[in-house]
Amino acid sequence: MKLPLRRAACALACVFVAACSTVPDYRPPEVAVPAHFASAPGWSVASPSDQQARGPWWTLFQDPTLDALEARVDVSNQTLKKAVAQLQQARAMVDYQRAGFWPTISTSLSQNRTRTSANLEGKSLAGKTVPDYAVGLSASWEPDLFGRIHDATLNAQANADASAADVEAVRLSVTSQLAIDYFNLRSLDTQKKLLDDSIDAYSAALKLLDQQLANGAIDASAVAQAQAQLESTRTQATETASQRSQLEHAIATLVGQPASTFSIAPVVQPFALPSIPVALPSQLLERRPDVAAAERRVFAANAQIGVARAAYFPSLVLGANVGLESTFFAPWLTAPSLFWSLGPQLAATIFDGGRRSAMLADARAQYEGAAADYRQTVLTSFQQVEDDLTALTALADEARSQRRASDAAALSLKLTNNRFQAGAVSYLDVVTAQTIALSNERTADQIDARRAIASVGLLVSLGGDWNASGRRAAE
């Protein structure tokens, strides 16, 4: 009998050694990738992934206040903290699945008293109370014959990788939103300064007109026009201050500080726009974290197909129990109290009403859905880069045209003031020229802010700082 047992053990070992995964061969879903961006033919693109590290992209704008605010995002932003917690959860699940490769060992210690009914015939212990002392150790292990544990671990690891990419996507989203709010706030600082300067000028003009009215040099209509213009500008200044406060509150939330205890000092400064390189290295688009997360979820769905396939195969569990048991306490811990058992258990499902087939179909459908999500994410990423490149080009043209318009409006205001002083035109012409000049100055500043925001959008579309690799090489 020993020889057949040895042969069976040998065969079992061979099966274990030959254990294989049931995961289908994986290739990232194919996506049609353009040879270049339509809005920037000199740039090149490649299939996205996030293998390269990101740099602090916001430093390209050369604003120390923005740099200090962005540094607080990792420490205090609650949205990012939640994403990190979800990553830790996903990594814990990887550890949980990997634990399946190892045996499970448990121990028990018990003491109980059992009384058998006295009305039972044929029972030697009928009507007696018998104590029982037991201590035992049990172990079980399931060899991964058909890769079920391996495939489940692959699935968990891919989901953890996707969660890691999600963290980067959240970080990129939060830091970009902070930059957008900050640039809008600085634009409002400039507009508030323009409005305040205009209010001072209009107030001085109104005092002059009041004096002229008292002297009988002008009629009351000019004073009314000046008063209306002054109050209208004050209304715009109040609205601008309100909008600035709301942006300040939004920034406070992004950096994890109560709005009531947070403030940013007003500063009027030009926007330092980063220069766009003539050619974009192909690896830059590969750093988009949302694309990486989508691809990892496709891989996870592919691994889940393997888990569903493994359910069709039997499972083998090797079990062992050893311990000491005695009715009396005194001889409990002696050799005669020893008991043990050892043996394998092979179990397979013969009929389940189509449950495993349904699970396999579900896994395949999830894979197709994840592949579609990946393709859509890649297509969207190309669209976002195209949109931002187009916006930057158009805004650069708008900025040049608006600057010419602002210069012309300022010249027109100067000439109109001279003509009014000479009595050639009414004060209504001055009011009109002042309104046009102020409007053009505000529009010029708004375009500059939009250019900065579009630059942020392009950086986000590219997954981070386009000069990071170049700077690292220079360092």
C-alpha cells in the first residue's frame, strides 16, 4: 500500500508544480493615436502611461505665493487625503489576497462538561456528566493549482495601481484648481485696482464739475452724468471685491484651512506665462494619471476573467489537526491524550445552475467596459490637449489685439479730455471715452488671466510639468 501512496503524492506534487494561471493573455486595448497634434504639428505624441515622475509644474509661473499655497495641498487637502486612504485600502486588499498563498494555522483551548440523557438505552454514559479538556492546533492550506489565488492577487494589485494613479489624478486636479482660482483672484486684484483708480479720478472730476456748476459754467446734466458714472463704478468695485472674497474662500478650502481664518494680500502683478516648447517629447503625454488608472483597471478586469475561469476547476485543501484531549484534568497533558489527523480534501462543483457561466460572462463584460473606458479616456486626453493648444493660440492673438484696443482707447480718452477742456465737446463724450477705456483695460487683464488658466489646463492635459525631464537632466 505504501507504493500507491507514494505515487499519488508524487503525482500531486507534479500537479502543484505545474499549477498555471487561467488569466487570458493581456495587451492594452488598441487606440488610434494621431501622428501629431493638429494645433501644434511640431509636437509628437505616444500611447499614454504614467511611468515618469511629475515635477512641481506650478513653479513655471514663477509666483512664490502660488508655490507656498500648492505646497499645502498634500498636507491639508481632505479630498487628496481621502484618495490616499482609498489607495491604502486597495494595498491592504493586495496583502489579503497574497495571504492566500500561505497556510492558515489556528489553535483552540476548551473545557466543557457534557451530560447525556438518562433515558437513552445502549449508552454507557447515559445519565452521567462527563468533563472534557482539550487543546488543539489545526492547519489548512490550499495549493493554488489552477491560479485562482494568483489571479485574484493580480486583480487586487492592478486595482491598487489604479488607485495610486487616482491619487495622482486627484492631486493634479486639486493643484490645478488651486492655480485657476489663484489666477482669477489675481485678475480681480488688478481689476479692483483699475476700478479704485477710476473711482478716484471720477470723484475728482465730479468735484471739479460741481465747482463749475456753481460758477454757472456748465449745466446740471454734466454733473448728473459724472455722478452716475462714479456710482456705477463703485458698484462694479463692490462686486469685484465680493467675487475676490469667494475665490479666497475657495482657496482656503483647497489648502485645508477655514475660510474665516484665511486671507491673501492683494497684489497687482503681471502673469508670468510659461513658454510652450516647439516640440513635445513623446513621453510627456505618457504621464497622464487618469489614462494610467484606466489601463490598470482593464488589466484588473482581465485578471478577474481568470478568477472566474478558475471556478470551473476543483480545489484541493490539505488539512492537519493535532492536540491533547482528556476527560480528566490530571492526565490531560500526557502522551496518551494525543490525537491527530492529516489528509487532503478535493472538492469540485458539479452543478450550480449556470452560476459560474454567469460570473464568467459578467467578468468578460466588465473587461469590455473597462477597455471602452480606457479608449475614451485616451481620446478625451487628446481632445483636451488640442483644446488647450487652440485656446492658447487664440488667446495670444486676442491679447495682442486687445492691447492695441486699450492703447487706442487711452489715446481717445486723452484727446476727448483735451477737447472738453477746450469746450469743443460735452462731458457725455468724456464719460463715454472713460467707460470705453476702463472696459478695455479690464478686458485686457481678463484675457491675460485666461491665458494663464489655459496654460494650467495644458499642463493638466499633459499630466504635469513639460519641462520636468529637461530640468532633471540639467541638474
